[in-house]
Amino acid sequence: MVDDVAKNLLALETILADLDQNLVRATSGEQALKCVLQQEFAVILLDVQMPGMDGYETAELIRQRDESKHTPIIFVTATNNDESAVHQGYALGAVDYIFKPIVPDVLKAKVNVFVDLFMLRLAERQRLEEARNRDREQYERELAMIERVSAARKTGVTAGMFGQVSVREGQPESFGELVQSYDRLIELALDQRTFKVEHNLSDQLRSMADQLGSLGAVPRDVVEVHTTALNSNPNTPSAKKQARTEEARFLVLELMGHLCSHYRRHSTSVSHQSSVRRKNECYAQNPLITVY
């Protein structure tokens, strides 16, 4: 609540007390800007006519900050017949006007709407943060699994599956093809999110994981493909670069998972073949033994 008159702030507090929200006072535009720097607000009630920095100047400066440019601003004014002033307020990003004398029920209803929207945004933000944490944990689990499987390359089960040289160094042509394929998948993921179309990315990622597995790829190879594709075009606009990074984060998680599954399947197949071979050898050495 921003007003240079103390009794006006007291009146606003009295009206809004029933909403049980944290009400913050500011007696000038400068003080309001300091408050906005310190915390996030569901809505700002801003008096238009104040000495020094008026409401319009204050709103303009609030809108210049990325953190507060979308914060709803309701102008409070005693003038209700100046259309140019109203247009100026909306041009500066005001979402509404409250004209004095204030009708308490109207003010409470308008503020309550923005409080509810703010709470929904906070809940969605928390949900996304929890989802990111789950993705990170899942990524770490899958990464650890692949590392354990790749560390077994010296055993009889996985001997010859993995090489010491990275795919980039040992198979540069294949690495380049993988980077191009992964880059296309990022673009398809963006297209899928923007236009709500289905590109069946999981099958393509599974195929890429099989290709990586056939090359003996380890987690560092997946990361190199991922980072190389993201950095392939330094002239990409920052907004698109951010969007690509967000989509690729989910792609690399799924790709790691498919690579892990590839090695599980291969490891199981090799183990089964070894078991059959041992049974056959046993039967060859002991013809009277029936092997099932």
C-alpha cells in the first residue's frame, strides 16, 4: 500500500484486515521501490497523487525490474473523470483503478482475486521446484547405475563392451551424427511444447541410446553430446537458448535412462549366453547327465 497520507494507509489497512494478509506500508514512491526490492507482492495499491515521485513514475520504475514487472498494480485516485490519466495508468501496466471514496467490499474483492492468483503461482512454482528436484535425483540414480555398469567393463560379463577412449575422440564421425540427431530432438521438443504436437521423442531417444550403447558410450559421452548440441550455434537468441536448455534437460535425463536400460539388456543377454554355454560344456563332458 503506497500513499503519502497516513490516514489513507490506515483506512486501507482497516478494510483489508479481514483478508489476513501481510500488509506493507510505504509513504512515498521511493519507499515503495525499496519494499519491492526486498520482497515479492501479490498486488500493489498505489496512490496516484503523491509529492515528489508520483504514482505513475513509481509504477514505471517498478515495471523496469524483471522481478516486479508482472506484479499487479491497482491505482488509487480521487479523480474519476480524467480519461487521459486513466489511459496513462493502463499504459504503465496498471491492472485496475480504485476511485475514492473507496467502497470496502469492491476493494476487498479485487485484492482477494490477486491474492488467490499469487498463491496459485507460488504453489505452481513449488510444484515445479519439487519436480526439478525429483528429476535431479532420478538423473543421479540413472547416472550412478550407468557408472556401475560401465565400471564392470573389466569383468567377463561386459568385457569388450567399453573403451577407454571417448566417443568424440575414437568415433568423431559417429559423434557428429549423434550431436546432429540430438540437436534435432531438442528442436522437436520445442516444437512439441509450443504447438502441442506429438513427435514420439521417446522412441527416437531409445534408438539413440542403442546407438550410443553399440559404441560403448559412458555417461561422459552422453554429456558431451548434450553440451555440444546446446552450444552448436552461439548466435542463438538468449530466449531460445534458455528454452532449448530447459527442454534438453529432460531429454538428457531420458537418454541416460534408455542407455542404462540398453546395458541392462545387454548384460542380461550375455549372462544368459554364458549360462547356456556352461551347461553345454557340462553336458559335453558328462554325456549321461541330462541338462534342462
